[in-house]
Amino acid sequence: MKLYHVLVEQEDDWYIGRVLERGGVTTQGRTLDELVFMLRDAIEALWREKDVQLELLLPPKLAVRRHQRPRRRKASA
């Protein structure tokens, strides 16, 4: 399994990830999960590599949004 290091930055409401070992893969996502999905997709499309491991390099002050489940509505009587 190949390991790639990804520099993550935040711009407005987007996370931007850039693979450091090889040029050509820079992508974005609204969440970190979406960013990882997009990175894997781009790596597979450009370099034909599957099952890669990604190590995200996050700046100390990065605002991480957690995935929130929708609230359940209480049944009205």
C-alpha cells in the first residue's frame, strides 16, 4: 500500500488538499471526509493507484467541522 502525505489548508468553507510526493493532485471538499474521497478519486484517475493510504497534514489552527446528524423531530401529540 502506497502512503501519500497531503497538505491541507482551509479557504472559506472548503478544505483544500495537495499531495506532496507527486505533483498534479490538488482537490477540495466541504468536509475532511469529502476531501479524502476526492483525493482517492483523483489519485486513481491520474496515477491508476488504488488502496492508497493518506496522511493529512493539518495546520494547528484549522477549523474542523464535524459531520452532524440531522436532529430528530419529536412526534407531536
